[in-house]
Amino acid sequence: MTLQEAIKARHSVRKYIDKPLPQDIVNILQAKVDECNNIGNLHIQLVTNEPKAFKGKMAYGTFSGVSNYFAMVGKKADDLSERIGYYGEQLVLLAQTLGLNTCWVGLTYNKVKEAYSVGEGEKLCCLIALGYGDDPGRNLKRKTVEQISNVSDITPEWFRKGVEAALLAPTAVNQQKFSFEYVGMKNNRHIVKANKGFSLIGYTRMDLGIAKYHFEIAAGKENFDWE
């Protein structure tokens, strides 16, 4: 499965079967975690065989069977949420190519201090549930390309493809509070601007990071630069 195929196949899954992750898959995921931490200056941690985070009052009625997850941790900074989204979605799509399911989780989980570390000056932004899904997830209503971009007959075809992929990105309560603007040419390079919208729910910076990664995959990062 390619990353573009993973974008189309991925759905947020909240119910999982009791099946441990094979060691070879854990190794692949851990290698990607290490890469994301190194490039993104983050402290993401892969947690396996730990069921407490998604049991009890906080997660009751929402999740079941979750015993693996990514703890999305990083040093506090203005751009932390966007980096968490951008690099976290790399883990999500990799998991999808490996036959696993995932779900970004902002609030409905328990903090299990012994399962991962949050150092001084760091923040636990969210968790990403991980495992073999017990349901396929569901298709959600999405905005149109025209609603979130300035796509037109004169914008490049790769720009439209990027926006279409961004619309398949997971966002908090499917709010899709982001937009993409084709700016034009600068120094012989196409320029694209990505913006977050306003939401009382929050998570718009994280959502933007996720959407930007989807956009890059479909548009081809070699075709443009971000403003």
C-alpha cells in the first residue's frame, strides 16, 4: 500500500481486537518514531501492551480494546501542535500501510505516567490509538475543494490533488478548519500558503499539520514551497 492509498483507506477506529503487535511491526514503527523525533525535535513514544489509558471513566463508551498507542510529547513551543500533527500523521499512515488502524485522541484517555515520560518543559499533546481494528471506521461528510482553497482552472493540477488529499485528513470532530491558497511563482518556485481557521474546540494547529502532510504527499513536495 502506498501513502496515497493509505490516505484513502484510513478511517478513525475506536474499537480494537485483542491481538498483540508483532515484533517486526513494532520495530518498523519504533524506527519511524525515532526518525520523527530526530527531524521534528519531538519526544514521541510508542507504548505497547498498556490497556489502562483507554479504560475507565475517561474513555468509557468511546474506545475498547486499545492497548497500544503513540504518546505525542514534545517541548513546549508555539509550533509544537503543528509539528505533532505533521509527524504524528506520518506514523498514522505508516501504520495503515502495515495493516493497522489508528485514531487521534485529544481528551478521552487516562494519563498513565509510568507508561511514557513527559520531561521538564515538555507537554503531552494527545495520544494516537493503535492496533487491529474491530470495525472499519466510517466515511465522514467532507467539505469541497472549493470551500477550502482557491483552486481554479489556472491553478496547477497537483494543487487540486493536494487539497483533495488534505480533505481526507483526520481533524478534531471533523471540523476541517483549514484552507490552502495557491499564491503563485516566486524565484521560479510555486508557492502555497496553508492557514488554520478558528474553532472553539481547538486543535486547529494540530489539524493543520496533519492536513499539510496529506497535501505534500498528493501534490508532491518537489512541486512547491510553503509560504
